[in-house]
Amino acid sequence: MTPTARNARLLLCASVITLTACVSNPSLQQSREAFASGDRTQAFADLKTRVEAEPRNQELRAYYLRQRERLVSESLIAAEQARAQGHAEEAERHYAAALAIDPNHPQAKGGAALLAAERRRSARLDQAEAALARRDLAGAEQGVRAVLAEQASNVRARELLRQLDEIAAQAAPVMAVPDGPMARPVTLEFREAPLRVVFEALSRASGLNFVFDRDVRAESKVTLFVRNSTVAEVIALIGATQQLERKQLNANSVLIYPATAAKQKEYVELVTRSFYLTNADAKQALAMVRQLVKTKDVFIDEKLNMVVIKDTPDAVRLAERLLATLDVAEPEVMLEVEVLEVSRNKLLNLGLDFPDQIGYGLIQDSLATTTIINGVTQTTTSPGGVLASGVVNLRNRGSMVPYVSNPGALLNLRNEDSDTTLLANPRIRVKNREKAKIHIGEKLPVFTTTSTANVGVSASVNYLDVGLKLDVEPSVTLDDEVMIKVALEVSSIVKEVQGPSSSLAYQVGTRSAATTLRLANGETQVLAGLINDEERSSASRLPGLGDLPMLGRLFSSQSDSRSKTEVVLLITPRIVRNVVAPALTRADLPAGTEATVGAAQLRLGPTSPNSLALRGDGAPGAAPVRETPVRAEAPRVAPVERAVDGAPEPARQGARLGLAGPEALGQGEAFSVTLTVDAGSPHDGGSVTVSFDPELVEAAAAEGGQSGQVVVPLAAGGGATSASVALRSKPGASGDARISASGLTVSRGGQLQSESAADSIDVRVGQ
């Protein structure tokens, strides 16, 4: 068979094998062609169907897994890009596409859950912003802190919290009070009155229910003169002076108990909060919380760098602010270092080297020695011209001759001039108050032998650092300057030293400098002066002739050498990040008292001058209390045992708001709510804000309302008035919609006055 025919047969066999492989797995070939056509979604669905139909086709299954991972990765990359750009809906579509391909993919499921959490946090922050717009600071702070508890690095939540702190710092430091009876203004004048009498008078005036612990001393004397303060502020003032605490049970019920440690354990509710620290150390946070907040129930997890605190809400809030001041990023500095080592060596060796001694002795001639070994003759010739060993017979000096060493004279013609420059330019980034090391050089092995009886000799090796070593420790200050501790050492091998047992050591020459300097950001400091200047001069002359002027150079050899080395260090600090303190609206954080850490400050804020006047003293006798109109839900109490006289002017009743509307309605259905307003006294006009859930309800066009609220104007008058607010449920909406009325503002005598009245109703939409 010719070579051409053989090659043709081999080519035919290869083609048959290839075609057989393609025909043996037609499903794989069809899937590849489907993906190449362009419609990869349909191609993947068909591929999945083929894999389910052919479970034993391992090659097809491997191709299916590769394509699935490829499609999921592309969807995840697109989702992350959309999420980073703030396109939540697009990111959600990509995550859904990835889950449609692989429902159990952990990264896709995690991304979808993270997106849902971000949407939920965004909704909470929207509600917090709406509450802030209504001046509902407590509701806004509650929503913001709920988001920060879930995601401490949320920028939007931190900004809202900063705004709340600014508003709280600008406002008068008054105690926060709820709406309703606790906000009613009163004027109290009691002299040595029993505690029970004071609370009975407050109950009649405000309609509050007071529940006393069995250990409260009801007959303790109270002297109190307070004008135009709210009921809540008066209760707080009485509690501070009588060692009492209160607990709000509902809108018009208050529990009074002694301010003792045992009673606080019974009545004070505790909360638990977890803080995940980013920069601070959990042990430092633990020490700070225990020392400043006096919290005993604290747990830390060093692996997660987490602190868990269980304490009162006020103490936990104080701990949160303290941890925010501790958990800040440490400063960092970039050190640009330039090390320059300049070395210059000169050597001049010129002249004649004459022998330094002349001898007279017996010179041995060359000698031939013939040896026969095993019948083989070997001849060995010893060279002559060397001194004969042994002693010399001075009586027979015929063979003795004068001699000098060979060569008899040597002319030195050597001139060297070398310049060496070594430059190192490392850049290193260092954290504040941390050490950094730079070593540019070599590690020389040094062997050490140890001899042990009955064992032998063992050798160990140690390494000696030779070259340039630089140790720095920066400290960044708040004024953008850097204090640096610098230690520089330059070492080199001078010579090798032979030790015992063939061991080898090195004689090392070193130059070092250590200093502490303070540089501005970007300032370059030069550290120079590490100079080693060595100069040597030696001469070898013939005695007498070498000392002749001018001619002496012909009978001498001169060797001059000079070596100079200088090391220069240039260091430039560049601050990467300095201390960024958290944005605090005030330098001092209110921390409460020793007994109640983190509690609000005890203050009496300004209120309306038209307050209910209550007067009394501790004199014997009883007089009926002046009848004052109270709300229908106010409890009936027994007559006061002490005399309480009425104020000369009539008391203005508190403002009231009422809402009435349908309980349920369909989707896209128009409806109206009836708003009833009683300002409590004549006024010159004002307004009321009706708020609702913008996701479920919208204002009618005729009302001109904004998203989520409608402002209803009030005409001047003095009695109760009513108005109708037209609203509409959104198409496709479903859920419970809360509609509330608040923000009652009226004008009296040219001054705007805000009332604390509020009311709300719930309407079922689309259910």
C-alpha cells in the first residue's frame, strides 16, 4: 500500500469516528445549535426537557449545568449593577430571571431577600419622613431606629436621625408627653397637702386614672406651686420630689410606684439591642458600656464583633449614642520613603615593591630519583632553587649563596575609582499607632554547631539581616499632622570571621538613627548625616634610598585609598483618612441621673396661659372641689379631703377632634369622612391636617390635597364645627387604611397656638 493510500484511509477513519460521536449524542448537538441560534431562554427550557428525558446522558447533563450557571451568573451581574444604580424594579426582574433558571441558587435568593429588605426599610423611612413633616418626633425616631437596628450603615436613616437630633437640640429641653389628658395645662398651688389630695385633684381636672402601688406613702406632704404646665410635667415633678416613678398603662391610666430598686425591677420594662461594631473592639465597647451606662447585662461576641445590651430603653438609647462615638474608622497614613545610599571608593597603588629581606644559605639543586616497583622503573625529579632543609656546616660554605625571594622586584600600577548609588523607594500604608517595617537587603546564614556527648555534632542555621531596615510608627493628629517614630539602620558585611570547627561568622558594620518627628500632611523631611568616611595611606620604601627627595619614589611603593558612604532618608506622610467623628448636634449627651441613666431631663415647658387652676393647703377641714367639665371617660372620685378653691377665671376646655367614615369600601371607590373640630374656646381661624396611607387612599381633586394628607381650613368661631373631606380608594389597592386627624392649629389674639388633640379611624379597602 502506497503512503498516499494509507493517509487517505486514516483521514476516512477519523471522519467516521467524528460523525459517529455526533450521531451518538444528537440531543447535545441539538442543544448546542439551539443556543447558537440566539434564543437562549427557549434553548435552556428545551435543554432542561431533554435532560429530564435522558437522565443517564452525563455529557448532556454536564452541558446543562454549565449553561445554567452561565445564565444565572449573567442575570446576577445585571441585577447587582441595577441595584447599585438604584433601579430596584430592574434588579428585581433580573433576580426573578435567575430564580426561574435555578430556584435554589443561594446568591439569587439572598439578593432577592436583600432587595425586599431594602424596599421594606425604604417604606419605613418614608413613614418616618412623613411623621417628621407632621412634627411627630417620637414616631419618626421610632421608625428611624428600627431601620438602624436592622442596617446600622443606612445613610438615609442616619441623615434622618441627625435631623431629629438637630430639632431636639434646637427645641427647649422639655419632657416628651403624649397626646390626650396628659397634655392638659394646669396651675397648682398646694401647701403641705397630702399626696393623695394632689393626685385626686389632678384626676378630677384631667380625667386620668391613678393606680398606686401598696408601698406609696399617700399621706406624705406636698408643697407645689406650678403655673401653666402640663399634667405629665406636674406628675414628673411630683415624682422627682417624692421619690416616685410612673408607668403609662393606657391613654388615661397611670401607675404610681416608689422609685426603689426593687420596684423598678418589678415595673420597669427592659429591652434588648444588638450592636454590630465595624471599627471598635467589642472588649473596649463592653468596658465603656459598663462604666458609663452602668449596664450589667452585656454580652459580647468577639468573632462577630457584636455587643448585646439588655437595659431600660433610655439606657439602651444612651449606649447607642456612646457606641456611635466609639465605632469610628481609625486613621491611616501612606508613608512614601526614599532611601539613598551613595558610596565612593578610590584606590591608588603605584611604585616598586622591593624584597623586604635578603638571605644567605644553601640552595638545593634539582634531584632525579629512580625507583623500581614490581619491575617497573619510575623516575621522579625534584625541582631545585629552594632552601635545603636541615642545618648548614659553617666550615664548608662553598655551596652557600646569597638569595632573595622571587620575584626580586614588583612594579605596582593600579588606580581604582568607583561610585555606587543605591536607591530604594518603598511606599507603605499604616494604620494609626501601628508599627510598620521595611527591610531591603539580604539574610545571611550563620551556622552554629553543637557537640553533644554520645550523640555527636549537630548544626543549626540562623539568619542575619543585612542591608537597610526601617521601622516606623505613625500617629495621626486631628489637625492633619503626623507624628512618626523612625528607626533607621544600615548594615553591611565588613569581613568574614572563621570560627572553631569550620564555623563561619561575619563582622557587620552598622549605622543607625532613631528619632521622633512631627510632619504636616504631604511635608517631606530629609534625614541625612549617616556618613562613613575612611581614608588610608601606606608606603613601602627601601631604607635610605626611599627617603631621598624626588628620587625616593623610584625606590618605594605608595598605596592611597579613600572610602566614603552616606545614607539619606526622605520620608513623606500622606494622610489617607483621619478621624471622622460622628455628626452630633451637641457636644454633651444627656445621660440622666445616677438613679435613672439615660432618662429625659426634668423640665417644665411653656404652655397655654388658660390652664386649670387648683389651689389647696394642708389646713384641717374639707371643702368641695370646684366642679370642672371633664371628658366622658373620666373616672368618678370621692370628694377631696383638703380645701381646693377654684381660680377666678373659667377654665378653657381642651380641644377635641373627631373622625367618622365608612368601615369598608371597594377599590377605586370615592368616599368622604366627617371631621368634627372643637377648639375649646373662641379663635380667629386655623387648620387641621387629615393624614392617610398614600398607598391605599388618595385625595379627591376637589380637595387639592398632597400625597398622604389634606389640610382642612377652619373658619373663625368658638363652638364645635364639622367638615367633609372627600377621598378615594386607589384602584387595585387592598388593605386596612388608617385615616387620622391631627395638627390642629388656631389663631388667638394674633398668635398661632397648636393643640394636641387627635383622632383616627380604620377603613378596609378592597376586602
